[in-house]
Amino acid sequence: MHIHILGICGTFMGSLAQLAKQLGHQVSGSDANVYPPMSTQLELAGIELIEGFDPQQLQPAPDLIVVGNAMSRGNPCVEYMLDNGLAYTSGPQWLGENVLRDQYVISVSGTHGKTTTSSMVAAILEYAGLKPGFLIGGVPLDFGLSARLSAGSDGCFVVEADEYDSAFFDKRSKFVHYHSNTLVMNNLEFDHGDIFDDLAEIQRQFHHLVRTLPSTGQLIYPADDSNLQQVVDQGCWSHIQTFALERANETGDQTVAVKGFGWRYKLLAADGSRFEIIDKSGQRALVSWQHSGRHNVLNAIAAVMAASTVGVNLEKSCEALCQFVGVKRRMEIIYEDDRITVYDDFAHHPTAIISTVQGLRAKVGSEQVIAIVEPRSATMKLGMHKAALSDAVAAADCALWYKGPAINWDLQAVAKACTVPAIVCEQVDQLLASTLEQIHGGAGKSHVVVMSNGGFEGFHLRLVAALKAGK
């Protein structure tokens, strides 16, 4: 079958293209801009890439067109496809029907931590010898690729389950197509303000997802997340497993301070680099790893619980996590010398920024932390999170905000409300000069964390080049 993919260079659609190729299909695709790293991955897989949306690419007609959710009415290929009655579907629907239908599917959803938690689950299953398939919205450094098929026709498949809509003709969230057997719901906050009016709309989509779980399925979520509990309270017909922080009760014994006696975790280091996971039978295992932040501890326990639903025991899961490398662009170190470390992080929401900066602060103590933020997500660009942004960088020593051309609200007011010194830059050159000034003006070691969910106009590369040149 010849499958042509419109919008092929996004992480999800590019990964889907590689799965289709692995299944033996002839695969081609197009996008507005064809550029690395996804273009490189696709070309290495033998997938034909076309830049732009000239309808001639649909002549002769492919057997099926898979339409990315970035495509809309008015796109020349979309109009040609509809006018000529060509066969089409959405990416999530194709994935669900052609890859996930006969697999044991572990889906990881939530506002934050989907990519990291999915990568952890896949790494644990690989360590346990299960050879899982996966499709992840990033590149797990433990594998070096974002998608692959499982070893068997009835194997395990780990999928990052996104609540964004499926296509211009299917406004359901992607994750309702995935036939989940185990579902992780990491957390839930308001996001995607471009398609959702409020939190209740997002909760409704999450409850649609819960409704797709079989009665034998497993639902995993943190016991203290009230937004998720409201979703579950709308109705759940599957097995529920919750987790929470272990705290001491009045007698000094260790127990969980929330309803039920589910899975627990116990921090052994304030920065989250060492912790224990306790399963519901009381068995304990230690994780000692290179990562930091309470958010990563929460990701880890959810991943271990998910792996347990396919028979991986606690000890083996924790052994795997001790070796977990991580995910590209999730606190990825892109430059380091004896005085400066630069991290690339995907933080796209005030809560993610808080977790990232606080986790780094706990790890480095009193050393200088410089937070650089590009408010780039659709919700951020609309200014919906601006009230929470000032406090999000409070654990840093200073903050630099980049006001790109898409931001038409008062970012300067956010900077003025910060409790740490803050600067707003409207040009990348200005941002680079200000960053270097902050680095060289500080005493001792500096840690620079660059937070953006996009390419940041090449700022990362320019900063690393400047540091290598000794500027």
C-alpha cells in the first residue's frame, strides 16, 4: 500500500511514517518545511520527502492519505484530496487500527511528563527483555529513535497519549484512538488554550479516554491530583492503582497519608537523585540515578507501576531506572566545562518551568542558576499563563525572557513581578549578549537552563558556539 502523509516532519507524524515503513508500506510525505533532525531520520528510512503542498504530489493518487493535525481547510493538498474523493484518515486513527489493535498498549497521558514517563516505561520493558514497540513524542536517548514496532504481533507497545485533537475533521483527542490496556494519567492542568476553553473541557476528553479502558484494564494516577480525581469520579470501569508520597503517621510508622494503601515513594535525597519505591505489598526498591527533581520521581513511580501490569517486578524496574539515560531536550546537557553547564529543556508550561528550575536548584545548591525562557507554546503565546510565569523562575538567581514576534502581551510586566533579577529581550542577539554577561558576572559555577518547546531561533547553538569560542 502507498501511504502519503501530509505534515510528515512533526515528531508524531514522522514517527508514524517510520512505523508504516517498518510494516512494509511504500511511504511518502510532505511538509511546509523539510529539515533535520526528522528529515534525516525519514530519509535514512527510505521515505520520500516533498517540500510544500503542491497537489501534484497526489498524482497518481496514493492508496491512503494520513492527515496531520497541523493541516487545515484551505491547504492545497487537503482541498484536492476532498474534491477528488481520495481515501484519508488521521494519524492517531491509523496508528490505533494498524499498529495498536493487537498489542498490549501502555498509554501515558497528562499535562506534563508524558515523553519522559513513556521513555522510562519503554526502557524498563527493554531491560526486562520484552522488546516493546513504542511511539514517543521525543527521542529517548536509551534507544536513539522515537518509534519502532514491537518484537511480536501480540507484544507490548508504549505510546505517548496526547490530548491534542486528531485532525481538522476529527476534534477528539488523539488518545481515544489507542485501545489502551494500561493507562497512566500523570497529572492534569489547563493547557492547549488554542483548542480548549477551560479545564473542564480537557477533563471531558480524559474521561472519554477512561471510558475506552476495558474492565480488565489498569488506570494509574497520583492519589493527590484533584483534577484527575474529578475525571475518575465521573465513572471508571477498570482497575485503579494510585500512588503518593510515603509519610510518617502519629506512631512514627511509615504509611501513606492519603486514602488507600497503594504504591508509595520516599525521597532519600532532596534533589530526587535517590529515592525508594514501595509497592502495594510493601516491597521496597532503591533508585539512584543521574536525574533530579520531584517531577521525575513521580514519572518514575508511574513508569514502574505501568511495567508491573505486564509482569515486570519492582526490583528489575528500579534496576532499569538506575541506568536510564533520559530524553533528548529534557534537561539534556548540551555544553559543560569546569565553570559552566548548559541544559536544553522542553518546559512549556509554568508548572514545568517550576519543576525544572527547582529540581536544578536542589541539585546544584548555591551555585548560580540562570533561567532562560521562550514562552512559545500555543497557550503561552496567547498569554493565558502570564499570571503564573513570574513565580515560576523564583528558584533561579536570574531570569531572561525572550519576547518573540508572536507575543503581543506585556512580558515586561512578568519580568517586573519576578522576585529575582529579570530581563526581557526582543532579539536573539540581545539575549545571547545578556546571557554571556550573566554567566561571566557570577562567581563560581553557572548553570544555564534554556526552556523552549521549539527551535528558539538557533539560540542554543549560538550560545554553545560562543562558550566554546571563549566569549
